[in-house]
Amino acid sequence: MTAHTSSQRNAIAARGNVLLEAGAGAGKTSTLVARCLDLILAPNRPVSVDQLLIVTFTEAAATEMRHRLRVALNERHGREPADLPLAEQLALLDQACIGTLHGFCLRLIREHFQELGLDPQVRVLDETEASLIANESVREVLDAAYIGEDESSRCARELIRLHAGSDDGAVSGLIRQAHQFLQTLPDPRRWLDHERERWRHPQPEALADSLLVALNNRKDGWMALLEEQPPENAVASGSRELLASLAPDASRADWAKALNRLASFVDDEHWKRGEKGKFRDPLLPLFEEARFFASCAALSAEGSDPLVGDFHRARPLMLAFIGLVEAFMVGYAARKRQISGLDFSDLEQFSLRLLWTLDGRPSHVAHEWRRRFHHVFVDEYQDINEAQDRIITGLSRDGEEANRFLVGDVKQSIYGFRLARPDIFLRYAKSWRTGSTHAQVLPLADNFRSHEAILHFVNRCFSGVMREDVGGLPYPEAAFLRFGDPEGRRLLTREHDPNPRVELIHRLAGRGGGAGEPDSADEEEPGNAEIEATLAARKLAELRASGFQVFDRKTAVLRPVDWRDMAVLLRATAGKAEIYTRVFARAGIPLVTARRGFFDAIEISDLVSLLMLLDNPLQDIPLLAVLRSPLVGLSPDEMVEVRAAASRESAFWTALLRFSELNPPPASESPPGAAGRVAGFLERFRPWREQARRGSLSQCLEDILESTQYLSWLAGQPRGEEAGRNVQRLLELTREYDSSQGLGLHRFLERVRIVQAEGDGPEPASAADNNAVRLMTIHASKGLEFPVVVLGDLGKRFRAEPPAAGILIDDSLGLCPIVFTPDGRQSYPSLALRLADDASRTRNLAEELRLLYVAMTRACDLLVLLGTTPASRPEKHWVAPGDGKLSRRQVLSARSFFDFIGPLLPELCGRPDWFSVEQGASSLVSWRVVSADEPVRFDAVAAPGEPAGTDDSVPDLTELRRHLGYRYPFLEATRRAGKTTVTRLRRQIETLSDDESAGLFGDLEPAGPARRRSSAGQPVDGLNAAQTGIAYHTFFQRLRLELAQDSAGLEGELRRLASAGILSELEAAAIQVGRVQSFWTGPVGGSFLKHRSDIRRELPFTAAFTSRELDSFAGRTGGGGTAESDLIVVQGVADLALIRPNEIWILDFKSDRITADQLTERVAAYRPQVQLYQQALERTCRRPVSRLWLHFLHLDRTVEVNLT
């Protein structure tokens, strides 16, 4: 892409609120960067980069965004080196707000922690730690319900008994699920209060209205199904007439009568011989739905309403559930506050509390940040939730100053499991397209990624399956992906290459096809995954061997494909990654896979089993795993001998101890037998357990690895390098655990159990190979592209999970439960549950459709579709739509990706019987059908010019010794931190003595505002000196400069900051306004105020210094053991700076309580710090520092410091 398209130029130049609908591969990132540059480099009223808020979905995207901006600014500065404002923008880039929304929320909370009553050193909990605390909190809530004697506790116990039986895990999971849902709302408490009031109401609200709305919504779908039936189906014709007779305002009684009639058609008496299978079976879903809704619509003979009865039966249980959720929220919040921890939802909720008042108006904090940010950019807006949208709104301006730039593509919203709300994006698209003079919706549809033939296939496919009434996903011609840059990518046009670039490999499994046939073949035949993996490997090997040509973007020419150009995408890799790894390894194809299951890797499982034994040795399964593992190495026969040493009722550990007593090992046995290995294990076990109990967990694991030589043993195994990296990662996890918590072995194992239960955790290591095929989930591929994509597992059935504990939570319907009969023995879905479940299924299917879209649009040069279905499915189940578009019913009845594509294949392939021929091709797709009885095996194919054989040469012994004896010449550099702060450097300079051998930068103690150094640490006016210093710095940073020289104005500012919670009462009392006024009315402060618009307070900077330069600040020379080019990144904050076009002034405030006699000494101590400020700002701002001062508040003295 050599120049921006007209659509991109429109997006770059647009002002006001903009919603950018950016299609796949449309160059949205380059458009975002160009828009930022257009604002920063505008000749009139340019915007500084630190006046932009740029929110990305991931940290990686933020890094990429910052990098692209830096490259673009550097290129411009290279052409215009004298442009000082441009140099200033480069200097400010590191401080610009470019990152994830959670990252910004954390910054917001830390800047305003006083107003929230939080610890200033609050930390973000990792997901595992937060889950562990949540589990403990919910356990505490349920335990209280078990022992409580009040009515709410009794109802809670009844809820658990009916909804979870003997295992309350389902209810505890539902409580956490409810909490997770509530945290995505702008006001969780309001939703919960409304739900409680709804269930307390003596009569259900609007249930009857909901029923009539639901019936009218379903009527069209029922009519469509009936119209698809053949004319000779008399029942279908009669049912169609019956439904057509119901007016839109039909009464509940009318509906009840019609539904009962429809439900009766399921009976055999309405069907002639031979008609049930042919005519009745396709209508069974309609008859089942009619039966359910008839039971809701019909009133009893006594006139009682079944909806009211259901409501009253469920009411006490739902009120009990609401009470459990509230108790959990309170307990969980209290536990987090005890450890000064926040989870990710806290970041959003606390930010909302800061940005919005209780009556729903923007707060003073919101106005402060709105003034700071002239423009707000948010990427991936289709995956936002209501709480996050409210945060963005709070930070953004309105009316003529509207400044939001929201980027997304609702067709790529695939994070519903994280409670993303694509309907928010659709809502903005609708309102900004028509309802606002300060907002607009702009398209970005030119695709610069894929071959033109792939785009034609994608457009045709999704215009036939995406629908407005399924997830709000229309795919009109205006939404088609257009082939971008036809001049620069001429080699990818259909004119240059008219062959199809989509290939379908459809494997048929079995014949079947009768009633009850599985809807997908993945469950029917466990071997399908291995066969599909073999088909994929064979296809990729053929492409590489044939020299298949792919387009090289850098050179704009075609080149032969290689392994690194290929990717295999699956809906989920769980249970499949190992199969693909094994098949590809057998085929000689390098494969890199981001597999789940770190703790399932055999070497990790062995070590975790050993840790479980150290926690409690009376656990048979972990003990058996350890004894069988290389850590002990017993054979199955030897383990039988051990078991026989004690009675069968005793624990295996008892048998092991008894075996050791009965079988003392021979003194000189080599190698040791079973007795010797058991004795050696028990001898080591005792000190290991003592170490795990009383010492560091990581040190214990290090001792285990060293004494067993486990890593050495792994190194000699087939996947030794990969296994060794896994073990090192486990060691890192224990070190992180020791340093952050250190709560003991049992707590660590609890974390491991949570990670395993939630399917999360570190990814296991895989063989490092840059030239390898990649296997990943579709979710992981989002934002990526590959020349060749194999999309596999198309026949895999979508998961349809029942509601947890029989309750669904819907944002509009509320709590939607199953209903129990009075004796508690039977249950049935309430109307609300049925409606919520149907809505949930529709949302899930819409998301599956978007996942398919994301997967297909990853391919640049070739898309291979691969899947397995029963042999009968193409002919019997994939009914080609007459108008080229699947009906709503067809979309909602899909059970797999193949069911979305299948009905369109007759048109895409150009023949209705495409599945009856072994292979074929049309202008859009080529296909191959693999029959059930066709053997699938891999036949190795060598690529042209590929070397045969391997290099088995033995390395030269002298060369080997040279490598083993190598000593790194810059060893000292490895002992120095690569990143540090000015405050930390100053502390080291102050404490460095002549005989210290440690490097200047070895101190890694965290620095923060609460650790400012002071010459006196005793409390002053309720605060110690450091806290008083923080108070003064906060006041200098936040006061309005127009009031700085006025005593009454400063007093007013102090009251304002205290009332806003920015300063506490103690901090406000500690500040002597006279000292502040004295500075600003003095000669130096007054000079600053003459250039008020150029003043920067609390100016952050990041600069790189060589280690030798930093040594010179400490007065050290020599600096041995480091390279001249070794760079150390230094971060700091200048209290007061004046950035003028040709010069910089710097002043640092000091709150030390010193005497006049100590002034010279303190100036000398602080001189290296401010001189470092000088060097840093000169490098980042590209202009000289001309004045440098220290101001001592206690003495009311300003001292100028010599420049370096």
C-alpha cells in the first residue's frame, strides 16, 4: 500500500465523533497512526502527543502503535532536524497514554487513590490469585448459609439442595458468574437492587407481555419452516393457515388455543402410514415449542396463571441467591482490600467511581482528564462492555468538542466469553449515522491482505449466511471486502491468476443418515482428528514440494512458499494439539503450537505430584506418579512389591515405609535396585519436606532438581530441550510466588488446582523453530495473517452448555431460573429461562459465525477448508437456499462451521451434486471429497533442492573446549539493572562507600512516592517528613498557577484539593501556604510564571545512558566489565520544568527539614540528581538546559546548580 485510499483519507481528516467500521485487512493501524500524525503535525493548532488517549485491546497492539508513531516521527524529524516542536513530540512519546484500558484505569486510580480511600501502593492481582481469593470468599458465604438459622439461610440451603444436589460447586460457580456479569455494568448495585425489588413484588412484572412478544417473534420462524414443507404435507398447510389467522394483537387466549392445536399434531393420529418420518419429523421442533408455549399461555380451569405460579415458586430461592451474591461481593472486596489488591474488574469499577457522580454526571476528575485529552482513540470497540464504554464516555468530550475515534468491526467480535457486547458498537453505528451533527460513521473496506479470489469467496459466503436478525450481522454489498491496491498487488488479482484460491477438503465419515444420526462426525469417530491432521500435513507438504507461489509484501514479487508461511487454525486446540504435533513430526514437518496444558506436561506433572507429597504424603495417586517417574524410577512389578508390604487398607505411603524397613538396600549395589531407590528417595524426602515447610518453595524445588539430576536426565530424552524449558518455567513460577506472596506450599498447590480447573496457566514450551508451521486457535490468530491458512475441524459440533445450576443471568430479563414442583422432584424451565436460553443460543451462534469470518480472513494467498461430516449430511441436511441466502432458521439450526457453509456449496461449487464427485473446481473454490473407506496416510514429499540426510559430524575437541571455557568479557554488565530511576540512583550514590564491590545499579528496591528520602523521619504534624514532602509535591502539581502568588487564592486551592480528596486533612494541615507563596513571588518562581504556558509540572522522562556515564555521576571511574555501548534506561520526574523553543529551565523542590549549616552538604548530595535531569531532558527534548535550581522549602532558599 503506497498511498492512503480515499476512505482512509476521510478517516484521517474527520473531526468530531467518528466510528470507523474497519474491515479485515483494511489497514486500520496505519490509518490510526496517520490520523495521530495529522493531529500532531497540524500547521494550525497542533495537538501534543501527550494530549492523546490511545486505547488498544492488547499490550502488544499498544507497543506496535507506539513503535509506528516513533518511526513516523523519526522519519519526519530526519527530514527536518531543526524542527524543535517535532523533537519535543518524540521526547514526549514515552509518556503518552498509549496502552490498554486496564493500564489506563490503573494509572487513573493511582493518581487519585486518596479519593477512593485506597492504599497508594495498591497492586493488581493476577487472575490466579484473584480466583483463589474469590474461591475462599464464596466458600465463606456458603459455609455461613449452612450454619445460619434465619430464613434467608434456610432458603439458601434449599437453593443449594434443589439446584446443586450434594455438590454446591454449581451454585458457587453461579455466584461468581453473577459477580463477573455485574462487574461489566456501569452500576452493579443498581442492577442487583432492581432485581431484588422485582422478586419481592407480589406479582411478576410484564411476564404476560413478554410471552406475547416472544410468540409474535417466533411466528415468522415457524411460518418459514412450514413454507419449506412440500405441498402434499397437509398438516403443514393447515398449521400455516392456523398461524396466519393470528393477528399481531392476538390475545393470550387466542394464542393458547392455536398452540394447543399445533402441539396436538405430534400425535400419530394426524399422520398416514409412511408420513411420520417424511413429513412429521422435520416439524418436531415446531410442535415441541408449541407445547411449551401452550403450557405458559393457557390459564387453568380455576383461572390461575401458570406464569404467576412459576414466579411464586421461584421467588424465595431467587431472593436467597441475590443475598448470596451480595454477601460474596462484600466479602470478596474486603479480602482484596486487606492485601491492597485489585482485580481487573476493580480497575473498571473504581475508574467509574472516579469519573461519574452518584447522580450520573461527569465528576471533577472526569472534567480534569477531558481537559487533558484533546482526542480519544479506542481500537477493537466491537469487544467492549457497558462499563468500559461508560469509562470512555467519561473521558471524552461532547457537542462541538466531540473527540472520540472508535475503531472496530462487529463481524470480528469474538470475545463473548469475556462478556463483550458487540451490540454497543451497533448502537453507535445506528445513532452516529443518523442522529448526531457532531458524529459520523465511516467505512474502511479496502482489503490489503488477501488474494482477490479469496475475497470473492468470503464475500459470497458471508453475504449468504450473515443476517440482521441473527446477532445484527447483515452483509450487504456495501460491506463487501474490496480488493485494495490493485496496482501494487497486481499479481494477486483474478485477472492475473483466475484460478480459485480456496480449496475444500471434505472427508465423509460413515454412511448413516437416518433418524438419530449424529449432527457431526467428531463425536462419532474419535480418529477424525488424526485423519484430518494427516490430510493437513499432506496438503502443506504438497504445496511446499510443488513450489507454490506466495506474494512477498516487502519485494512485491512471488516466491516459493515455506513452512513459516503456513498456519493451521482450529476452533479449539484442546485435545488436538498433541495429535497434530505427533502427525506433523511423523511427516517431518516442523510445527510450533501454543498448546494449553502446561501442568499436564509429564515433567511438570511429576514435579507437581512430588510437591503434593511434600504437602501431604498420604495421597496415593501423587505418590504412585512419583514412584513411577524418573524421580524414583520403579517399574510396575516393583510397585506391586511395595504395595504388598502392607495391608490393602493402609495408605500406599505406609506400604512404602514398611517396604523400606523390610528391604534394607545392599551396601554396594550398582545400579541400585528397588530397595535402594526407595531408600534414597525417603532419605531425600525428609529434608525436602522440611525445606518446603519452613523455607523458600523455589529453593526447595532447586534442591530437588539438583539432588535428583532431573534436568540432566530430561536433556537426554527425545523432547529434552522442550521439557527442560518447562521445568525452568515452573521454577520461575515458584520464585514469583515466593517474592510476591510466600504463603506456603499448600497455597501454591491451591493456585495450581485453580489454574488446572479453569484451563488457564502458562503455555508449555515447544520446540523453537522459526521456519515452522504454526498451529493455533482462531482467537489467537486475531490480528495476524498468513500466506497459507488451513482451517480445520469444520465438522466439529458447537458446544451447547446447559444453564449452570439451572439459572441464566440476562441483562434485560434478570435472573431466569428453572422451576421446581412443590415436592422438589421435578423441574421445568420458566418462561424467562426459555427466552434467555434462546437469546443466549442466538448470540453464541452469531459469535461462531464471526469466528468463521475471522478465520477465513487470515489467509493471504490460499485458504484450505478441512472438515469431516457424516456421508449423508451434504445431501440430506444442507438444503440450498433458493435466493442464495440461508434463512434465519437454517442459521440457528447450524451445529458446526460446516453447517454455515454447506447449504451454499452447490452454488459456490457450481453444481448441486458436488459431493458425489471425487474432485472438482469452480471459479470460486476447488474441492476434494475423501470417502470414508479411502485410506489416509502421509507419503513424504521432498521439496526441490532440499538437502537429504543430516549432519552427524563430531565437533572438534579443541573447539569444544574453547566454547566450554568461554568467559563473558562484560560480566559486570550482567549484574546491573537495564532500567532504573533517578531516585534509586541518588540513594546509591549517597550510600556508596569506597570498599563496595557491588555495581552502582545493583539495587532493585522499588521506588515510589512513599519512599522519598528525608533527613528526618519523625512525624511532623501527624506526618513524617517523607509524607510531608509528598503533600507539598501534590500541592505544587495541582494548584492553579493563576492563583500561585495570592495568599487567599492559595488557601482556597488548599481547601479545594482537600475537599476533592486529593489531599487528606493531615496533608493539607502540614502545608504552609506562606512557603509556597514565597517561592512563586520570589525571583525564580516569578520568572517561571512569566512563561506560564510553557511550564510543565511533574514532567516524566525516559532517557538512555551508558553505564560509564552513570558511573561518572557517582564519582566512579573505571567501570570495568561493561561494554562502551551498554545502555541503561533511566526514568524520572522533573518537579518543575520550563520548555521554551531554545532552552529549558529545571527546578526540583526539596522538603528536607535542614538547618542553614547543612545546606551546602545537601546541595552537593542532590547535585548529581538534577544534573542527570539536565542530561536526560537535553537528550529527549533536543535543546539545551540553561538554568538548573534546587529549592529548599524548609529554608525558603533557591540555589542554582552548576550545569554539567
